[in-house]
Amino acid sequence: MSWREILLTYYVIYRNDERLGGPAGLFVMDSGAGKAILWDHRAREWAVDTGLVLRFVNDHRNIDRYETVDRRAAESVAEVVTGGRSLPGEDSILDLFAAGSGDGPQSSADRA
């Protein structure tokens, strides 16, 4: 871990403004490092895609489609959106950040 304190923010993503149908996705961001991961539904794994996460949360049209939650709530949501896979631990998230370029999608499989 680096000298600075790591502050992860967890975002629950919904398909629509009314949040019908429950959570559809989950983002984890370290704003200080400028890195973010998300659950990649197509690849069925956690992946670094900072650009996509930033575009989504910075788009005013999405303001009602996400909420920030604490780690405990994010762990529960992860089970739902991933079909039973757990949210990586903070050390694993930091490893994903270190391996990913942050410019485009990079999955855990890309690290091998």
C-alpha cells in the first residue's frame, strides 16, 4: 500500500432513474489514484475501466441512476449483480488498479 490513505468509493448502479428492478451494476473508485473497477457482465469478472466509470458518474443524466454506499452494502450488492461472486478485498482491488491502464477495459484475465 502506498504512503497515502486509500479511500475507495462504492457506487451502486441502476438501469433507470426509478431504480426499478434493483441494482444492475457496481463501481469501485479510488479518486485519489484516478482508478476505477466495475463488474463486467460480458466477461463475468471485475475489470478496470476508469474511463467508463468517470463518464457515467460525471454525466448529469445519470445522477439518479447511482448512489454511493459503504463497503458492507457494496458486498451485498456484488452478490446480486455478479450472480454470486463476491466483491474483491481492498488489496485485490488495489492490485487490479496497479495492473490496469485505466484508459479502457482491462480484466483480471488480462493480467495473466
